[in-house]
Amino acid sequence: MEHERADAAGQEEARKLGVRIRQLRVARRWTQEQLAEHAGVHYKYLGDVERGVRNPALFNIARIARAVW
């Protein structure tokens, strides 16, 4: 039961992160492809992160953050 709560909490955090990344990208008027290129990740991976489908590694979070800021 604890594991299920941790999974649900992690999924919610991944969703929130994705929403924030999308907000920052849109504020820059960048496409997913443009942000992905700047961050050095694949645009499909970035789309999954934005939708909360993927829980990115800290390394990739840092790459995306540097690119969007």
C-alpha cells in the first residue's frame, strides 16, 4: 500500500513537472522540437515528459532546465 501511494505521488510530481516545462516552453514560443534541440533530447521524449508519461532522470531534468531558462 505504501508503494502504491509513493507511485501515485511520483506520477503526480512528474505531471506537475511536465506542466511547468510546457509553460516555460510556450512562454518562449518554442516548439517541442526547438526545446528538445536546445536540451539535447529527442522531441518525442520531451513530449512524454510534458505529458507526465515519463519520469525523467535528474540529468535530463537539468538539461531541459538549462535550455528553457
